[in-house]
Amino acid sequence: MASDANPPVAAADEERLAAIAAALADRVEEAVPGWIEGLVLARVRQWSGHVSPEVAAEAVVAAEDARAEVVPRMRRLLEADIDDQTANPLELLRHATRHAHDALARIGVPSVARDDFAQRSFPGDSYDLMPATWSDIHPDLHEIGLTWGAAKAFVHKARRRAEGRT
């Protein structure tokens, strides 16, 4: 039996985390296509100054491919018990940028100059597309992403306390 100093994890806290995770997954699903399409279009505009209809179509394909890949993976991750999660949502989103990279390479856009930190941290990111924060993907993801992280940390800490570990 847990003492008052180490109360068990409240079911309500677990349920709240699950609800926040589901909301985060829904918002990621909404944001990913526009984000990836925007990455492609922005780099093409920086390079050539304009976007042809063919390039715009290529950006849409990249966006849909990213959505098809990342959304199911994101839902599986966020539906998994937190003790079984081996990745984090931003990591999955960073992997999704490969669709934008592939589109830019097919279009013929040259790589961009990156600082030393970016080169060390993301060596394969030749177009400097990696998001550092939720807001880099979409402003609507900032609050829910931070809320999910805080809720996950709260439940994690409560579980460790209930086990007698702090």
C-alpha cells in the first residue's frame, strides 16, 4: 500500500495524458502536410524566385507522403505506454523532412549553407529543414506539444514515486 508521501499514479492523470496525446496526434495530422509543402516551396522560392505548377505538384506529393508516413507512426508512439516509448514526437517529425529533402533533390535545388551546429546535429539535413521546436512545424503545435511533454513527465515521475524511486 502506498503512503501519502508516495501516492499511486491517479487514473485521472493517465487519462489526461492519453487525451492530450490524442489531441497532439490530431494536430500533427492537420499540420504535417502544410508544413512539408511549405518547406519545399520556400526552398524553391529561395533558390529560383518562383514556383512552377510542376514544382507545386511535387511539393503536394511530398506533403502527402510525409503525412502518410508520420501520422500512423505518431499515433502508435503516442498511444504506447510512456515507459515503452523509444522515440519522441519531434524525432518522428524530423524524420518526416526526408520527403521534403527528396522532393528538393528531384527538383534540382542545391543544398544550403548551414552553421557548424546544424552540420554536427543534423548531418543529412542539406536543406536546413529540421525543426528545433513545435512552433517550427506550426504555431498551433507549440502549446499542445509542451503540454504533452509536461503531462508525460508528470505521469513518469508519479510512477517512479509509486515504485519508491524518485
